[in-house]
Amino acid sequence: MGEPRGFLKVKRQAAKYRPVCKRIKDFADVSILPSQEHSKEQSCRCMDCGTPFCHWGCPIGNYIPEWNDLVFRGHWEKAFHLLDGTNNLPEITGRVCPATCEYACVLGINDEPVTIRENELAIIEYAFRVGLIKPHPFRKRTGKKIAVVGSGPAGLSCADQLNKAGHLVVVFERDDKAGGILRYGIPDFKLEKWVLDRRLDILKKEGIEFVIGVNVGLDFQVSKLMKEFDAVCIAGGCRAPRDLEIEGRELKGIHFAMDYLVQANKRIAGEAIPDVKLIDAKNKRVVVIGGGDTGADCVGVAHRQGASCVVQIELLPKPAECRSHDYPWPKYPLLCKTTTSHEEGGIREWSVSTKKFSGENGQVKKLLCSRVAQETADREFEIEADLAILALGFVHPERNGLLKELNIELDAKGNVKTDQNYMTKVKGVFSAGDMHRGQSLIVWAISEGRKAAYYIDKYLMGETYLPKM
Ligand SMILES: Cc1cc2nc3c(=O)[nH]c(=O)nc-3n(C[C@H](O)[C@H](O)[C@H](O)COP(=O)(O)OP(=O)(O)OC[C@H]3O[C@@H](n4cnc5c(N)ncnc54)[C@H](O)[C@@H]3O)c2cc1C
Ligand code: SF4
């Protein structure tokens, strides 16, 4: 702890965002990378607590007080090596993690928490800038071959760990590019795709093979998978969307959030979408149904596409602005989040239930809504809409193809069931990420990918030198 009174002298100053009037005109990252000096100053606020609750809040066990101290002292390279030991994708979590660690930071009890996520980003971007991150192809191989199905953060972390342990790793991905939701869910204004490509390039040069555009279970037989590989990790995500089965659902102009976001991301990457399939918000009145983060991403995309107005509605009541008794420190609280997309405009409404869609000539034109728990005559109201986006979350992993062919057992929530060693009932088949845990966060996907790799290595070799976290 280089500066014992740092937290008294320096106030939290989070990174700045580009002005709304400018950023709304493009899909580039909304945030501005803080200077090295700024991160150094902010890191001195860390109190190096005897019991660092930030650790408790971080699923991958990042050495937070240690690297905060190293950043403050200017030992950036050492900080990078510590960070690299626990996190396979710090340039991603440093940008889009909701920072559960910051909600658990001890300083947050009576002051604002340390800018942990931004300090992480400063370390990893320093490491890339000065060339500390170079591919290290593995020379001595174990002779074992492992298939990882899915190239989201869980699959990538699992593959990276197993490759480091000396195994030959093949990642199968059904999309035309690797990355999972990092590529095709999260919009570029939160995560520009060169950040992902930079990491994928390293993983490829280190010897991981990517087989793209292959849907395992449909295009690649499961029997072949089991025959050709010594172990398999299925990390296919949790993608079955929750639907809204009400009158008028069949009308044109009503789409699932992921269909909208995947297309929007593809268009930003320069891919042409045929007119008949195009979902575009230009000059349209847009309603996003679902008040969560996926809905917020849709709001940001709709504004950038030139929507004439955007309304986001949520069934649940408005959450509290600050911690309530139900969510005492250091728990991750359910708060009313104002994202950068909300700062850019639109209307938000809570406690609203959608009763029916109505339209003209087969195209949606209106939503009939009602205010939940309001007994007055005016509880019903209408919202005009040319485009309705369903951002109601995901119920469970998709079941056809891979899971069906493997005859995988599911848990009570419909996610893939494993034992405590991440192995499914099918011998040699492991699972990680949203497919195993249900829809969650990137940092949890990384944690699961690393743990599955640990148990796979142990299963194949009898012992493992990989970290358990
Ligand atoms: C719109 C959106 C925004 C989000 N934003 C954030 C955020 O800002 N911060 C955050 O922490 N979390 C965010 N999340 C959650 C986070 O992205 C997920 O928890 C995380 O990506 C899960 O990782 P995963 O590797 O388990 O699955 P995924 O990222 O879903 O990847 C699974 C991959 O497996 C592939 N696949 C599936 N089946 C097969 C098969 N049979 N053969 C070959 N490939 C297959 C899929 O195509 C996909 O590429 C967001 C989620 C969404 C939907
Ligand atoms: S809880 Fe906060 S102040 Fe304490 S060690 Fe962690 S980051 Fe530093």
C-alpha cells in the first residue's frame, strides 16, 4: 500500500464518456480510456484491506489490492503478470464487466469504491501497448485432443487454459466468426470488435484451432466428436429467448432482442443483410419490452439507427436508486441502472404489462399496456410502435442438436447438469458458462471456463498444474 491516506486525499473519478451529441452518431466505443497517470492516482485509493472484500465479489479471484498497489508504484509489468494469472480476457472485463468487485469494495461502505475495473483495463492496455503480450506457442504437447464447443468467453477461457496445459484444442463455432455474445450480442459502442480480434489472433498463434461455421450436433456428428477427441467441453451459451405469447404476437415488426442485435453487429462489421430480413429502427417508433441490460443495448442501437422515438418498458417496479435492506453491502445490489444508452435519450417505464399487440395490414402499430397493481380506470394505455423488441431474457440453452444428440441431462432450470467436477453424465463431456449456469455474466463465463479446464486436465492427466479458479 504505497499511499496509506490515499483514500482520504483522492476522490473517485471514473472514466469519462464521449459527449452524447457525438457518440450517438456512430457505433464507436462510448468511453474514453483514462490516462496512465489518472489510473495511477485512482489506484492509490485502495486501502489494501486485511480482508479484501473485492476478492469476495470477483468470481475469478483477481489479485485486486496487489495490482492496485503495483499500479500506484508504477510497476505496470508486475501488475500485468498478476492479472494475467487469473483472467484470460481482462481487456473485455475491463470494458464491460458490471464490476461486482466494486460493489463489494470496503471503501464503498461510506465512500465511493475504488475504480477497480478501470484499473484492470489500464493494466492490460499498457501490456498490449508495450508488447508484453506476445503469442507463446506451446512446443511440448501431451498428445491429448480436446474439443470445445462454443467460442464465447467460457469456451475461449477453457481453450486458453487447456492449450497452456499442453493439449491440442479445437474450438467449434457455428457462427461465421468466433466470440459468442462478445461478437454478436454486445454492441460495438460498448465493445469494439478489434479488441476481441486482437485476443483471438494470439490464441490462434498459440496453437488453438478454430473451426468456424460448424454447428456441432447438426453439421458435425456427435459420434465423430466423441471418437476424435479425448474430452469435450460444451460451452454453447443459454440462448432460448423468453417469448411473449399474447394476441398479435404474429404481426410483422416484432423481434427477439438477439435477432436485432446480431444483425446490427453484423452490419457494423460491414456484412450486407438482405432487405427481406432487415430489422432497422430508422424513422420508426420503437418499443423495447424488458428493462434489463440487453434491452438497454437495444435502446442504444435503435437511437444510432435513427429511431424517431424509443420507449423501454419493464414489468417489475422501478428498483431503488441506492442499496436497500434487501441488498446490504457487500452483496451485488439490484439497483436502477442508468446505462450510457439511457443517457442518450428515450423514455423508461416500470410496472407495465403488455396485454396485446395490434396492427394494420399485418404490421404492428400499437401495444396495449396496463399499469401493474394500479386499480384506477386509467390503468390501461397504448404505446404506438412500428418496431417492438422482446428483451425478456433467456429461459435455457437451446435443446435441439448438440444437447439432444449427446443425450445430456438437464437440471431443474433446464441448464446442463454436471457433477462438482463440471462433468456431465456423459463420460468425458464437461460443460461451462451460460449453458451450465444459465444466462449470467462474462466474468462468470470466464470463471466456469477456467474451472472446467482444471477438471478436464485432471481427468485426462490424473493431476493438474492449472489454477483451480
Ligand atoms: C445482448 C447482451 C449483452 C450482454 N452484455 C454483457 C455485459 O456488458 N457484461 C457482462 O458481463 N455480460 C453481458 N452479457 C452476458 C454475457 O455476454 C454472457 O453471460 C456470456 O457471453 C456467456 O458466455 P458463454 O461463453 O457461456 O456463451 P456465449 O457468449 O453465448 O457463447 C456461446 C457460443 O456457442 C456457440 N454454439 C452454441 N451451440 C453450438 C454448437 N452446437 N456448435 C457450435 N457452436 C455452438 C454459439 O454460437 C456462441 O457463439 C450480455 C448478454 C447479452 C445477451
Ligand atoms: S476492498 Fe476496495 S479498498 Fe479494500 S483491498 Fe479491495 S479494492 Fe482495495
